[in-house]
Amino acid sequence: MIADVMTEATDRMDRAVEAAKEDFATVRTGRANPQLFQRLMVDYYGTPTPLQQLASMQNPEARTLIVTPYDKSALKAIEDAIRDMPNLGANPTNDGNIVRITMPELTAERRKEYVKIVKAKAEDAKVRIRGIRRQIKDDLDALKDEIGEDDIARAEKELDALTKAHVDKVDEALKHKEAELLEV
């Protein structure tokens, strides 16, 4: 029973770490990267639709992305969604067939801003991991009647080690992204 609870904790914490890494990918570095638009929702006929379902993306140059919509009627909606995207600073242009996105040069000040954004995302991920720990600890406490206190205490120590390991993974990913952002 304890093994099931610990397996659930591991799975949920792994998903939280992966979600943090995906969040980090949405913050741009010096290169234009299609992952920046991974979570971009476009208002397509009144329905929020992920950009990947509406268009293909190419990266012909370091600071340029080309978005080719599958349906030309979605061109304006895609352009507007990209323009309204926070923390991007991109200026999309529409030539009737494609949307060309040219990313501005990153200044040192802008890079520091992005580092702050990434740190906030990392802190959110750590809070999620600690929330999972709290829920799992409550599950373990509920098992006290069925299982001995020594087993529960051992499981709690294992849960703390698991939590620390996952928080360390988030910190490592943060350090990696921070170095990537500050690299000129």
C-alpha cells in the first residue's frame, strides 16, 4: 500500500518537473524557436485552438520563424495571437500566405527580465511539488490505522528525499535555462 502511494508521488512529481521544463521552453533565448509558441492558443472561429493544429512552423534563420497556416482564413487570427503574446516582443508580418515572425535582439536588460520570469516559473514548479508532497503525506497519515507508525515514518523520510530530488531537478533545469538566457 505504501509502495502504491510512493509510486503515485513519483509519477506526479515527475510530471511537475516535465511541466516546468516545458514552461522554461516557452521563454525565448537568443534564437527563434518553435517551442516558444507551444502553448499559444489562437482564436479560430471562436474556439481557442493550439497553433500547432492550425499551422506548420519553420526556422529558416536564427531570429526568424515562418508560420504557414493550413487554412488561409486563420492567417489574421494567428498574426493577432502572436502579436498579443506576452514577454515575446515579436512583430509578425502577414503576406497573405504566411506569417513571418522576426524576433528582436535581446538586450542585457531584457535577458535579466527573462531570467526573473524563469525563476518565477521554477518557484511555481517547486510549490506544485511541495503540494504533491503534502497530499501524499496526508494519504500516508490516513494509512496509520492499517500500517505501523515505523513504516509510515520510513515512508515519510523516503517522501522527503523524493521531494528534495525533484526540487533539485527543477533547480538544475533552472540553472541550465538561466545560462542559456544570459549567453550572448
